Amino acid sequence: MRQQKSSIVRQSNKLVEARYSLTVNEQRVILSLISMLHPKDKDFKSYELDITQLAKLIGVSHKNAQRDVENVIFRIQDRVIFIKKLDGNYLRTHWLSSVEKLGNKIQLSFDPKLKPYLLQLKEQFTQFQLRIIIQFKSAYTIRIYALLKQYESIGVRKFELEKLREILGIEKNIYPGFKEFKRRVLNQAKKEFEEKDEKTGKYKSDIIFELETEREGKFIKYFIFHIKQRGKEPQVSLDLSKNVESSEKQPVLKKVPLLSDEQIDALRLLKENGVNETTASRLIKDFPLPRIIENVSLGRSKHTKGKAKDLGALTVTAIREDWATATKSSQKQVEDDNKPKRQSRAAHQEQEKKEFEDLKSIFQKERHHRIDKLIESWDKETLKAELSEFEKATNKVIRGRFEKYGLESQFAKTAFMEFVAKKYFSLSENDFVVWAGERGYEIEGNVSGGYRRRSFKSIGSILDEVVSKMDR
């Protein structure tokens, strides 16, 4: 196990924002394990931890070290982590895939599904010192610290109340009231951020925050964290004759103008693509967000292809010159050049569609005419027998309409005509595809999918034939 003083914890932002619930000791073990990963590792290994050191880390006595350490690790192995992906999908998995005891050591292995969130992190990740975070006594303080470190350079982070509860793994029946949630979770985090180490007299946390709330109607819906780094202010001379606790100056928090969620995301996107904070802030003020997002993507694509070494400079140039619009203009020119062809093709398709609909209409007219002629040829006894057979064969809904209205119901009449057609007509008389095929047309796909003409017989000539039959 590494010396905690220099250990760094690196996590993908998706993992920082994942939904899970771990106790303080469980988080200390997991974060210590993460700090053992090397930035260039391509795969997980089995990571060996000393039981005695782990006992000290989680604050249990030497006498029951093995039992207490194992209890913590076994609980971690059962814990579930829920990660939302960018495409709307999700990953639900466990932190650990295996635990193996070897003498006074325990070997732990991460679940392989966590590789994208812990290994080979080049962008969209958050890092902090292990020695800071293991000092916190509240599990929620540890999570809030990581969430605020993620936005440290931006200086402000806004959370919807229910979203924050979800990330922290706080069920609805735990601290259900706003005041209790604020006191037990947020105020406790703020208190721990501002505590000093008893031995060194130095502040435990390298950041602090002020909290602001925002209402929607009568209820508080959002929390706004104004984040400040410690040690950024110049030191001031102190009158040593006065009773002061420490020469370490408490930073003064100035509220950062609140950016929209979209602007914050754009600011982070720019910084992740090599743009410094000052330039990034200017860009989000000067240009609309869609322009920034489109050009960042385009600049990154060109950088990946090796067209420029400095990604940040390439990104800024792409946004200022609006490469995305230039690309769209080029594409539009190609589209305009092809417009006559498309219009000709569209006109041809429209003509084919009309022909196809006319063909279906002729088939339906001919078929209905033949059904009507057949029914008209029956005497009363035959018609009565056919109606009785139809009534027995049809479904309950149509039978109800027929019993109440007879063939005066258009619903029942249409169903009866279909019954007659299926009973007395051939396949070619009932099936449009077969009927059309016999007249030189091949239907493609399905009845609504268009057709291909196989003969020179026109629809007009087919219509003439049908009308002639109707007249006879």
C-alpha cells in the first residue's frame, strides 16, 4: 500500500457522479485502492493491501483487525454502483470482482467493467489527494468533496435537490425534510471542509464552499455551491499581540456569477480540449453554445488525424472561424448542385406513387362490384342462409352491430362483403398483389411499398377493361 501522503485518486467524471452508497470506511478502502492505479495502466491487476494498515485506515483495533477489515471489504464486494452513460444507457455493476486473503495481506480486484472509468484517463476526469479525503468523518462529505473538486476551476456548481440525493445514495425516507437534509449532509460537509488538523494546525480541506438555495414556487429545488480554493489569497501581516489561532488566512468567498448548466458544460468541454480558463470564459460569452460544441468536435477530429499538435489553439481557431458553418456551407453547395437530380427523382417517385394508388383503387372497385353482383343474384333463402353463417363466423363486436342494425350498419356490411369474397372468390380476385401481377405489375415489399412495371400495359387500359366488365 502506497504512502498516503503522496497518493492521488483519479476518477472519470462519470464515476464521480455515479449513484452508489458506501460508508466512510468503505470509501476509504476503495479510494486507497484507486490511488494504487497508475495513470498508464492498460488493465487492472490484483492490488495487495496490508490488513494492519487497513485496520489503521478504518480506525479499528489491532486485536480484531482481520475480522473488522474483512467485514468492511465483504460489504464493499456486495455494493452496487450505477453509472449513467452519455448515450442514455447505463452500467450497473459491483466495485470488486474478487477478494483473496494471503497471510496478512488481502488482494482485491476491480470489476473489469470499471476500466473506462479508472484507467487511461486523458480527459473528463477528476483528481484529488487521498490524504485529504480520508480525514473526513462523514460519507456524504467525501462524496461532496469529489463533486466540488470536479468543478473547482469553474468556481460554482448547481444541483437539483433530488438529483443530489440520488447521487449520494440517500433514500427518500432518510432526512426527508429539507432542513434535516441540509443540517446532516450539507452543513456537516461545510463544517468538515473548514476544520483544522489538531496536530499541524492546518486546514484539512484544500477547498471550501458557501451554499445558496433557489426556490421553484414555494419549495427549495436547487442548491448552488460557490467553491473557493484555499491558499489563493496573498498573505497579510497579523498583529501577533492579538490572540489569533493561526497565521493561515481564511479565504474570502466571492460568489461567482452563476452560469447556466449548458454554459458550465461548455466551459468544462473547452478546458478538457486544452483551452485555458480565461479564454474559455471569453468564448462562452462571445459565442452561442451550439457553435462552441460543433466546432470543438470538429477541431478534435482534425487534431486526432494529426493536422495540428496544439489541441487548445486548434479548438479556439475552429470556434472563432466557425469551421462547422463553413463545412455546412460546403455540404449545402453539394446539395444545391444535386438539387435538380433530386427534384427529378422526387417527381418520378410522386408519379409512381399516384399510379400505384390508382391501381389499388381500380382493384377495390372491381372487387366490390363483383361482390355486389353476387349478392344481388341470391334469392331470399340463400341470402338468409349466408347471413346466418356470417353471424356465427364473425366476432362478437361485429355480431352485436349486425344484430342491432342488420346490413344498415356500414361496419357489418363491409364485414359481410369480406366474408362473401373469401368464401366465393379466387386468390387473384381477393389478393391485390396477385391481381396486379396478372396485369403486368410486380408489387415490391408489401402493398404500400411501391411497384415495378413488367409490361407496357397502362393503368388507363386496365381501367377501361374493368369498366367494360362492370357494364356487362
